[in-house]
Amino acid sequence: MQAILMGISLLIRTNTGLFDIDGTTGLIDLLRSSEQVGTYFVNITVSDGVETDYEVLNLVVRPEKPLELEPIQDIIAYVGDLVK
């Protein structure tokens, strides 16, 4: 992927398709799913055409915890009422 960060054109490569890297900000965006649960060693390589650098990350994708809600009592409210 080609990106421009701080006015410098960079080529960013990874060894995985688990996430996207924003070409403007460099932020990593991962939308996890149950099929992705596990540990991954991710290599991110960046080059400006002259210099190349890389970093290997240990990425752990954990299963999503189910939402836990506590029960509340029934409330009767009318339009305009403040409910606490």
C-alpha cells in the first residue's frame, strides 16, 4: 500500500490480511471476528524508496466477551420526566 505520512511517500507492507493500515494516518484498524482468535506474528515493513525498516508485532486476538447487563426495576415515565 502506498501512503503519504508527514509529506513523505511511503510503501507499507504486512505479511497478513488481518487489518488495514490507514494511508494518511498510519493507524491500524482491526475488526475482529471469532475466526481470527489466536496469536499472530505480524511483520510491518515501511520503505521510502531509499531506506527500509520493519517491526514484528505479537498480535493477540482474544474472543469477544459477551455483554453482561444487570437487571433493573420497571420504570414508568412520562414525556418530559427525568429518569434516574
